[in-house]
Amino acid sequence: MIEYAIKRIIFSIPTVLAVVLIVFMLIHLAPGNPVDILVGENASSVMKTRIVKEYALDKPIITQAAFFLKNVFVNGGGNSIYYNKPCFSVIKSKFKNTLFLGIVAFLIAILLSFSLSFLSVRFHKGIIDKVIVFFATIGMSIPSFWLGILLLLAFSVKLKIFPVSGTGGFYHVFLPALTLSFPMGSYLIHIFRNELLNQIDKRFTVALKTRGIREYLIFFKHIVKNALIPVVTVLFLQLGFLLTGAIITETIFSWDGIGLLLIKAINIRDYPLVQSLAIFIAIVYIYSNLIGDFLIGVLDRRVSFEKRDL
């Protein structure tokens, strides 16, 4: 498994490089002068000269690509125009807030989806099951911006239980985390519930019952474990989304994370920072999926790390 993990990490490096080079090419494929794209047409001549030197824009395209890679991997993404410091340093300062929000939303989604899935399976085809499926379907359909505004109006403006906006501890994070976790949790309920019901009907479940093994042991040791395999895949795809900042949610609640930072960078035309955020988000997605892939191998013994295709 360790050998497979090392190989996967090594083979993910070309994907990261490809993302970096795609971002680089987008600057040069866009109409207009790359300098104007990076700093805006109204920037001073001093600023334009600095950008030309920093990105080697007066050099051949291959040299520019080499300088761009150096900026990303050595110089912290180059300097932000607005903050006047390395872009990845700015992202790092905001990412801790997004990480906190993402983890809380992740835990709420897991708690709600798992408990309600168990309850739905326990009362399968009953009124409780139908109510859970109904609200889970609604949860998948509600736009996050609309849900966020509803939660703000209800719990912040009317009831005044939670603050309207800002970044902080539990009282600040609860509403944005709930906004993020509700659609995710609803989707997980559908997947986990269906997988549990599918596993219950398998032949091995009947065989284990005939051997006299207690039902709760069969359920938690075998059925749940097998049902978790597709759930883990979805969880870590969603984790990448949560950790890279839900842009709409962070904007609604003025949560000072990388989602809000991206909106600000676009509005003030800080394109070096926008580039660095695009690269950072792509890298988080790549390695979130990688972690999920490893966990599937741990849960499913049928998966052979030695024989799997890279």
C-alpha cells in the first residue's frame, strides 16, 4: 500500500504541472496584452515594468513558462498586486478559515446523513422513511445561496441567535457550515440509504444470519462497511469542494476564507492572486481524490494496491 501511495503521489505531479501550465496558457491565449491582463490597463508604468521582469514577458514563451513555474513552486506564486506579498502566503492566511468552515460542514453532513440513513433503513417503506427521502430530495434541490439567505433571515435577523456575518468561533461558523452541509448531507442520504438497502438484500447477509450471528454485528461489521465504499468516494469529492471554499456561501456570510478572497481578487483585478487560487484549488481537488482512493482500498479488501492501474 505504501508503495502504491508513493507511486500515485509521483504520478499526480504531472497532473499538477499540467494545471499550472493550463493557467499559464490562458493568460497568453486571452485577447490583449498579458501585462494589461495581469495588472490592468490603468496600472502605472512602474508596475507594468515590474510585472514584465517578474514574469519574463519580454522573453521567449518557453522562458516565460519556466519563470511562471519558478514563481509558482519557488516564489510562492509571485507577488499579489493588492497585498504586495507572495500569493500563496495570502492564500495560507485565509485557508485556515476555510479549513475550519469545511471541517465543521463536513462533520455536520456526516452526522446528519449517517444517522438519518440508518433511521430510514430501519423504518424502510414506512412514514419515517418517506419523510426522510422527501426532505433529502428537497435538500439536494435547494440552491445554496437561497438557503443561506433564508437561514440569515430566520436565525440572525428575526431570532438574533447567530451573528449576521463575520469570521469567528461556533456562533459565526454554524450557519455557513449548515448551508454547506445541507445539500451535501442530502445527497449522501440518498447514496448511503440505497447502498445499505442493496447490501441487506445480498446473499452473504442471509448466510451470516443462518450462522446465528447477531443482526447488529452483521449490520455494522459487514453491511455498513460495504455500503461505505461509494459514500467515501463522494465524501472526498465534496471535501475538495468544501476545503477550497464555497464561494457563494463565504460571500453571503462574509466568511474570510479563500472563496471570499477569490471574489475580492477578481473584483480588484489582482490576476496573479486569481491564478494562484486557481492552481491551489486544483491541487486540493487532486489530493482530496487521492486520499479518498486510498480509503476505498482500506475499506474494500477486493482492491489490490499492487495490481491497480495508475
